[in-house]
Amino acid sequence: MTTMLKLLPKAAILLLAFLAIFLIEWFTPIHSDDYRYYLLGISPESHLHHYMTWSGRIIADYASSLILYTQSQIIYSVAAGFSTVAFCYFIVKTPSGTLSWTKVDYILFPLIFFTYWISNPNLGQTTFWVVGAANYLWTNLFVAAWLFYIYRITTQNIKTINLLIALLSFMAGCSNESVSPFVSLLSVLTIAYELWRTKSVSVNKIIYSISAILGSCVLILSPGNFIRASGKDFWYGKSIFERIFIHLTERVHNHLALIWIGYVVLFLLVLLVIFNKQIRANIQKSHLVSAALVVCIGLGTSLIMFASPSYPDRVMNGTFMFFLLAISFLAHGLLTSGVRAGVTGTAAVTALCGITFLWSYPMMYNAYEKAARQEVVRQKVISQQLATGKQAFTIPDYYFVKLQNSGGHFGFFHDPAVYGDYYGVQTIIKEKVKFDYSVVADGQQHKLANDTVAYSNTEGDLVVISLTPLSLQMAVTVDGVKKIIQPEKMKQAEINQQFWYYAPIDKGEVTAISL
């Protein structure tokens, strides 16, 4: 009973983190390349063809298709919650070299989880997108797990050969292009470090290094990568020095700026070390060295992207992982220094991150809940068009309300042909919509004419859908107060020869709408 009571706070922390991710993913519809990887299926033949003609990310690509194959929102949500919590857990536990929960983790885990949320370079595309998470969260989870075990093996001089770690080494090497080379580099550095210290090398490190390098080769030397690169003359046609110059002067600083909150957290922890003599004397120097090393590696994962013609924001998740590791090493050093100021200061930084998280999360929840209702509307449009036998039609694009930053929403990429294949038609085109139309899913309906219907809610949203353009002004009564809305002042979109209009109205019960 006593043991169970001790485990309750730990379980509560992990469960709350899991639920925070689960709930957002629960509202997230499949989108973008999710359709493509569902259609790809899980047969080895289709994935071999994909590897030979498109991508070397065999781990991420198969994980994407496997999760999507279930067609279960519960599975999507559990996968997102589990991968995020597991990723943060390995980051937290690497400095200690043990997976057992310790008292410092009551501060350290929330610090890492909050920082992951508020400083993520592209939270929507790295966490709340099945394919994006497979490429930039699951793969980084394997890397984080590998880093934990390699750090533990190196610091504790473990010589036992573990076949699961050999497999994990391959998976970490076959992660993604920005991180993979540094997994191989670190595996070689562990050998060099042991050779320098003991004048000998353990067989297990050699096996793990070979496995990691093989994974990197499988990823980077994929025939599909070379086929895709053959059409990128605008980048590969430049000299290597020109590409490096463009990357350094036009891309790197913008991408590194995406995780600026992480730098602030790291800087505050560094200040605690610099300005407290007791902490400087008692903190483990290995933690400081490790933090400096992973920062350098993190910068390297950004610099190495000069080799790629594109540099999406979501790729920065690999860089971000190493900065989270630096925060973990430094915070763990402070919490275990035995100096009260180190614990208090780290707890204060965690509290600041927690306050920011509590401000950010409700906005995220609101935006994704509305996106889920927008998806209901999109599915209604699709069903209506399929019922009439249309082979080519339009659906409204998603519209996100206010978030902490632009990286919070999922991607808007849309392949009309792939969407068409998924629904059994020729093509489904998306139409940009500059307003939130979620009220159409479950709002109060008001028939204004034979061809015109209005939808309203008590939150202050009004959408009108008409077969003909509106030309008459509209009278809207909210809580007994009547106001006139001019159609030309409403936001507009045209979806399949229907005219959609949006206007913000006063919050309250809509009792009457008329033209």
C-alpha cells in the first residue's frame, strides 16, 4: 500500500502529460500525407517500391502506414500520447543513466515536458500529425532511447552485448536525415573515448556502432533519395560552397529562432550555475560537459541541412531534441548538486514554463476542437458531392483560430489527386477559407429563403450558405438586440457553386435572423 501511494504522484504526472497530448490528437483529423500513407498500405512490396523510388525513411514510412491502417482515432491518440511521454522520459532519464523514477524527476519531467510544448519548432506537424509524428517524433524517440543507453553504457562501462540495443542502434541510424549522421558520429566517438581512456574497445560498442552506421546508410543511400534529388537542379546545380553560404545566411538563423524559448530556459539554468559559487563547486562537471556537447551536436543538425534543397520547420525537432538534452543535463546537475539554490532556481524555471503552458494549452484545445468540427463540415460536403456522382469538387480548407504561435497548427498540404483516390473520385480540391466555419457542424439553423440557410451559436459566430450571392442586408437579433449586417462586409468563400459568408456577432442566444 505504501509503495502504491509513493507511485501515485509519478503516475499522475505521466498520465496528465499523456492526456494533454491525447486530447489534442483526439480532435485532429487525418490530413495532408496521412491519406497518401494510408493508401500505401502495409505490404512489404509497396514499401520496397516506395524505398526504391521515393524515400529512405523505412522506419518512419512503415510506422505511418501501420498506425493509419488501424483507422482508429483512439490508436492515433494513444500513439501520440505515448510517443511524446516516452520521448520526454528518455530525455529526462539520460543524465542519471537509470529508468527508475527519482525525486528530482518531479521537477525535471515537468520542465522537459513543458519546454517540449511551449518551445517546439512545429508542434502541429511533429506531434499532431500521424505521418509527421512518425518522421519527427517516433524517429527521435528511437534516437533519444539510443542516446540514453549509449550514455549509460559509456558512463557505467557496460560490456554486455544486447541485441535489442543493436536493433535500436539501426533504428536510430535510420531516423531522419538531419539527425542520422550524428548518431553514427556519436557511436564512433564512444569507441574513440573508450580507446583513449582504456586503450581497448568493447565489442558491444563496435556492434552498436556498425548497426547505427548501417541504419544511416539505408536511410541516406536510398535509391529513392537520388531519384527525388535528380529533379532539384535549382539547389544541386549550385556549388557546395554556394549552398553552404545560402544555408548559413538565409535559412539557419530563422530556423534556430523557432526554439528561442528553449534557449531562454537553458540560459536561466546557466545563470544559476554562473552566479552561485556553491553550485559551481558541487555540480557534476560531466553534466556541464555533456550539456555543451549536445548543444554543439544540436547546432550541427541544423548546419548539416545545407545538403537539402528544402528545410521545413518540422525538421528542427531533431535540433530541438539535443537542446532538450542540454536542459536535462544542466537541470539534473542543479537538482543533484545538494545546493538549495539549485533546486529552488530549477523549480522556479519549471514554474515559469508551467505558467506559459497553462496559457498556451487552452488556445490549442479550442483551435483543435474547432478544427474537428470543421472536419465534420468537410465530410458533409464530401458526402453530398459523392451522392450526386461528382468526380471533381471542392472542400473548404481548415481555418485555425488564435494559437501560441504559427507552429501550433497542423500542415495545410493537400494533394487533390490523393484525396480523390482515398474517396474514390478523380480529384478533390481545397478552397482557402478565411474564417472559422465550425458552426455549420452543430450550430442553430435558420432558414432565410429556399436557397439560403444561416448557422449560429452563442459564441458569436454566424455562417450563411446560399446558392446565390447575397445582395440583401441581414437583420440579426441576439438576446433581444437587433443589428444589421451588410453582406459586402462579411468574409466570403465559394464552395461547389455555393456561397459561404461569415460574420462575427454578439455572444448570446440568436432569436431571429432575416434578410
